[in-house]
Amino acid sequence: MSYFGLQSHIRKNNRNSVIILIMFPLVFLVLTWLFFFLTSLGGAGYYEDGQDQINLIPVINTRFLRTIPWVTLGVLAWFTTAWFSHTAMINSATGSRPLERKDNKRVYNLVENLCISCGMKMPRVNIIEDDSLNAFASGINDKTYTVSLSRGIINRLDDRELEAVIAHELTHIRNRDVRLLIISIIFVGIFAFVSETMIRSLRFGSVSRDRKGGSGPAIFIALILAAVGYLIASLFRFALSRRREYLADGGAAELTRNPLALASALRKISGDPTIEAVKRSDVAQMFIENPQAGLKKSRTSLSGLFASHPPIEKRIQILENF
């Protein structure tokens, strides 16, 4: 692949990422409307006096529009909480801690030189005390931007390879990738929360349903729609994550002018990416390669849809043909 070809690949990924991001709230709104539509088909109190099924759609639309402000407030509250707590959550989930300059001047020199070359502010540098090879970027603004490196990746990569990995993570920061991933994770979390709430309602609310009547079918419909939303949002999240990795690879190659160094680093990382502390899949997708233990290397076309990272062999091939 030529240099122009890689840049075309990056532009295509950027465009598709925007489309995927727009689809998150669109799916949420469509499923909300479908809930009112499906629950109205059996009556369930949705008919006004003198109305029949021919005039049902305007009634559904009215109820949908009345619900939107409350749904929006709930989503905003969820977003606000998750947005401002994600840094502490990530540090806790990965076991990362600040790496002082005096502890490793080599890493700081590599980060500083790259930041100077691309005109960006120096992010924080964290270390994960694990001998495996992995790294990730986090943060939503200049105060929280952080590049986290495992002990293994620092010790086992040479300077050019480590520089390429750092450039990959700095590209994530420059492209605001973490913001996009946080938004996608939050939407998936909303659908997961709604699904769990509906399951609990069906499991523990049978007595209440028997007394009041009519609520059981509505809860079941909400559960099905929430599960569909969770599936679709998860697919969007994984697709977005995979595209962001391709973009960061291209950005690192452009920043270092040495795509073969990143290809060599990825080859070494693929042999030992597992970070023992990482148990959550939403955190795992932030790493340069999936760090979760027991990750299967072989992928079918279907399982690839649920992969947080593109095949590392394909990433290496693109970089080697740069």
C-alpha cells in the first residue's frame, strides 16, 4: 500500500467513524419509538376516546415527543457521571500509576521529542507494573491526557519500537479517540442497564404484575428492545474501536516516518499482550492490543464483528507496505 493509499484509508475511517457515532443516539430514539408502537398494538391504555388503529400513529408520536425530554435528562445524567469518573475508573481497572521523570528519563525523552515534533502538550505518563507488552491512551482534556505503558513494553522494546508505540498513543490523543470511545461505552452501558432493569422487573415483579395487570407485556417488550439496542450499540462500539486503531497506526507511521518500527513493535506485542489486572472489556479496547487473558487469536468473520481490535497481522501488513 502506498503512502497515498494509507492516507485514503485514514480519511475513509474518519468518515465511517462519524457515521457510527451518529448511529448511537439514532438507534436509541428509534427503539424508544418502537416501544410505544409495540405496546400500543394490544391496546394497553394507548387508545384515546373514539380513536381506532388508523389514527394510532399520531398518538404514538405525541407520547414519544413527550418522553424525549425525560429520556434526554436521564442520558445526560448518565453521561455526566461516566464522563467525569472515567479516569479514576480506568486507573483502578488497569493498576496504572504515575511514572516520574527521575525513574525513567528514556521514556520521558521519547514522549517529549514526539510532542515537540507534532506541537502538542506533554501528556502525563503512567506505568502498569506488568511484564507483558501493552499500552493505552486515556483522558478527555489537556489536564487528564495520559499515556500508560506496561513495564514489559518499556523494557523489551528498543528505542525506535517504543517511540512508535508512544506515537500510536499520542495519535489517539490528537484524534480525540478516547472521547469517542467513552461516548460509545456510555451508550452500550445505558442499554445494558435498561436490559438488566427489565430482567429484574420480570424476575421479581410477577406479584405486582398480577395485581395491576398489563405491565408484564410492556416490560417484556422493553427488555427485547433494550437487548437489541445493546447488540447494535456493541457492534457500533467494536467497529469504532477497530477503526480508531487503524487511524492511530497510520498517525504513528506518519509521525515517526518509520512504519516498520511500529510493525516490529506490534509483532512483539502480539506474543505477550495480556495484562493480568484488566478484567473489563470496555477498558481492554483502549489498549494497543487486547490485553485480556484467554483472548483467542483465531477469528471467524462473525466473531470479528465483536472484536475490539483489528487483526494484528493485518495491521502489520499495512505498515510493512507503507
